[in-house]
Amino acid sequence: ILETVPVTPVLIARIQELRQLGYRFALDDFVCLDEYRPLLPMVDFVKLDVLEQPPEKTVEIIAHIRLGFAGQFIAEKVETREMFDLCRNSGIQYFQGYYFARPENLANKAIQPGQLAVLELMNKVRACEDLGEIEEPLRRNAALTLRLLRYANSAATGLQQQVHTVRQALTQVGLKTLYRWLALLLITSNPTPTNALTARTAVTRGRLCELLGRSRLDREGQDELFITGLFSLAEALLEIPLGRLLEQLSMPAPIVQALVHRTGPYAPFLKLAEASERSDFEQIARYAGDIGCSPEEANLAQLQSLAWTEEVTGEASAAAADPAAQAGRR
């Protein structure tokens, strides 16, 4: 509900009607005005623009409405670590903003041994002509072997029989799904509170790119769109310069073009996903037109992507499983 919408009896009645049908509502760019107070019991989220007001004003708004509001706050336009900490300490649980997609001080960061092992395996999978080329390095890495077997036997794969060896897992899972799982494993390999939020954004972005490609590209193209969206936040998540990461990782040219130069056949999909995160309706319409879809289709795909990410990350948390094990499903 935009801040420019006047609060009227007609609006309140319509919100109540739609809530009975299962819809959920958010107040956008909320400011502490009494005219909006009747809406608080009927909305699930209140969005606060923390860039447009002093930090103390944000804290004041939260304290002012908390007693009459049972939903969640969303801080948008979070640009700095300090603002993220202030919002989190004030009880805000959901965040949007450039801070979560912006890497800092990456020049001296080194690729960790565990990350390097995953990168090497991803390269072997792409070049694989014999499963033995992947099986041997996996068997030498006990941690990766355990995680692969856990993934292969999880509900995410849909396998009917338990697997007990690396060879069985590789045969049953397949190389394309294995590559997708390794990519997710790499992206979630540097867990911090901030990265957990950024990882959700990356997974959502990858899923959205994939869904937008479903009626436009073959299965391989859809998989590559997923990787494109997922790795578009790799710098922020892994704290490794993208150029250095791509030096270590063999990726198809369209993915590299989209990630590095924002050009090539996958670039409009990625740009549309980024515009959807910002709710930039002008850019959404532009890039939706570039790939031949309507803004309405893009919006539906965004909602489906958010729901999918919520489902798989929620299951991972509840089961204390690898996020990659859950998000590897299609």
C-alpha cells in the first residue's frame, strides 16, 4: 500500500475483503501519521525507508507503532553496516538495500581451500567425460563426500532409493544437478549474518532468471540463467573479486558476459531480476520487453521465486541441513 494512497473506508473494506481471500499487505515507506494507524492491524509488513530519514527517526517510528502492530518491519535502502546493525538491534528482521550486494575491501582476500576444492570440482564437472574424474577427488574430500551423500538422500532430489557411495550419488543425481548443487554450495560457503540475507537474494535472483527462461530457452539455458543470477552476488558473498573468481572457474561465455559486462543473451534476464528487487517499474517494463514477457509475468515469476526461496531456506533451517541441499531442487 503506497504512502500516497489516502486511507478511506472504501480502502479499509477492500483490504479486509482481500485478506479473507489470503492476501497479505505491506505499508510502503511508512511515516508516523495517525491517518495510517487504522491500517496497522490489517497489514503484515511495514516498510521503512531508512535512507530518507535520520537513524533516530527510524527507531522512534518502530517504538511508536510496535504496540499496535503484530507484523514485521522491513528496512529498505540499507546502505551501510552501521545502519544494518541499528535496524537489527531495533528488532527489524527483513532488509533490502545496496549494502547486501556491495563487496568491500576485496583486493587482499584469498580463495579459501574449501572454496577452491568446490571450484575445481565445478570445472571437472563441466569438462567431465568419465565419472571417475569426479569420483576420485570427491572421495579424497571427506567433508564434500558427506555433504553429497546427504544431498543425494534428501527429499530435494526425489530419489526413490538410498545411495551409499559417491559413484551411486553421481549416477543418480546427474552432472547438471551436481553442478547446480556445487554452485549453491560455493555461494553459501562464507556464512555470516549479513551473508545469510545476501545468499537469499542470490538464490531468489537465480530462481527468477531461471523461471523467466522457462518458455524461452532449453533446459541447459535455464540452468545457466540460474547460475547467472546466483553468481551475480558472488563478490559480496565470497568476498573475492569477480575477476579472480572467474579466473578459477570455467563458465560458459554467456554467463561471463552477463556477470562481467552485463551484455549477451542472459544480461536482460539478470537486469530484469535486479530491477524487480528494486521495484523499479520503468526498468521492469523495459527489460521484460527485451526478453518478450509482460511486466505482469515478471511480477508473478518474482513472487514465485520469493516463495521458492522462502520454502527451501526454511526447510534447510528446520532440518539443520545444507542450504545447497534444499535449494538444489528445481
